[in-house]
Amino acid sequence: MTITGSIFSLQFVTSFALMAADAGSFDIKNESEFKKCVGAAARVEKLAGDMGFLEGPVWHSDGFLVFSDIPNNELTKWTKETGVTTFRKPSRNANGNTLDLQGRLMTAEHSGRRVSVAEKDGMVKTVVEQFNGKKFNSPNDVVVKSDGTVWFTDPPYGLPPGEKKEQEGNYVYRFDPKNGQVSVVANDFDMPNGLCFSPDEERLYVADSGKPRHIRVFEVNSEGSAAGGALFCKIDKGGPDGIRCDAEGRVWSSAGDGVHIFATDGALIGKILVPEGPANLCFGGTDGKTLFITARKSLYSIPVLVTGARRP
């Protein structure tokens, strides 16, 4: 073969490899719907790595990302300008994070066995830490409804060594700060994990990362309780962990091979493939159209065409 032919062959192989890599960025099941979510040229970008195990990303109203590094007992901050810095340490092995109605950071703490809130002056206070006089297992993920109620999951994944489980099961809870009452939303999960509301808050989605490896959907009643709990979708690679709704009501779930996007009827629209198995995700950025992904030891992002669900 001539040198020219060899160079051509090398260029062809290289171009083919690049095209294959690009094509492998997505696994599309419904092309027309996927195009509404993610642009064809969008690519996953690694923002930081070499950390412990990352979870709980939330875009802070002050313009930065906060996420948890669970084994390193640290809440971490990321900005484009400064990269990764410490936000709070120790964090009591923080996992899930969200913002309350006042824009304060609310956190599900594993070793703290509570849900906490950070005041504007930096003081961290307990929101709720027990049910029926018994400690929670290790609160995992948390969301705040537009009425101020706090909804969270409580599997025993982060139960501190040497401490005993006190709750009879692994429940989904609702806490009402107006009257201090804690109620069980669902008591029939194996390992309840991520949770999120639909844009109109008429639906509550809860991931089960235990044996079922699926997401269930509940109808939220006007008085604050939830009913139903039907199967919404199954995860075919790994299991669901963190989940989010976008502004159109689609459900975005972490999974073993990436981020799976589901239509409102539970049909799989497609997957954003990620080099490391994601644990959680959130929408953020200055325009709300960046998807941040915490995946094992690294933080990733990808530009998307939608924003996260907003409170009515």
C-alpha cells in the first residue's frame, strides 16, 4: 500500500472512530421526542474527577452548583470560574440536597440521620430527625413542595457503623413544618431513593433502587397525602437513583449506563450515555438548561434544550 493510501486509511479509521464515539453518546428510542430534549451536537463533558462518591447535585440560587461527596464527608461547590471547592465540611455524610422556599440549602444527612437546613448565616439546623420517637435510618433524598412541606426517602444505605436501625421499614416521609407532623407517604418500598414532583405537583415519582429497580408514581391529594403508587417505568441498566422532572413533565433518571429520559406515560425516549454510572442529576446553569450529573467519582454536564420543573 502506498503512503498516500495508508494516510487515507488512517484518516478514514480515525473519522469512523470519532463518528462511532459521537453516535455512542446517545441511545435514542424516540428520535422526534429526544430532539426536544437534547441537541444533536450536545456532548457530555467531564468537569471534575478523583473524588469519593458523588451525589445530590442542586443548582444554588446564588449561581453555583452544590453536590455531596459522601465518603469524604463534604458538601462541594462548583463554578466554571473556580472549579471544585469545599462548601461545607464536615457534612454529616450528606447525600441528597434541594432548596426550600426561601432558597436555603436543605440536605438529607446519612450519619446525621436527619434532614437539615442551612441558614443564610451558615448555621445548620435540624428540620426533622425522628418519627414516632425513633431515629430515621439515613435520609437519602429530599424535595420541597410549593406549600413548604418536606418529602424525603429513608433507606438504610448510610446507617452509621455501630448504630442500629430503629424504623421498622424503609419509608417515604412527608414533614409539615407548620404543625411539626411527620407522616408516612409509602411503606412498601424495598429501597426508596430519588424522588421528584411533576411540574403541577399532582404526581410524585419515587425511585426504588433495591430489587425492583423501577420508578413508581403517586397521585398527590389536595390535603397533602399521596395515593396509588403504580409502576411508572423500569430501568434496564443498573437501577434508578436520583430523578428529576423537566418543565414538560418528562422524568430524567440516573441509571447504570447514563441518564434515561422517560415520557409522561413511562415510555423510554432515550439515554444520555455517561462514562461512569450516574448517581444523581439536576438542571441548572445561568439559563437552567445545563444538566449536571454526579457519577461515581466525577462530575459531568451536558447542555440540554429544556429546564427543570418549576414550582407553580
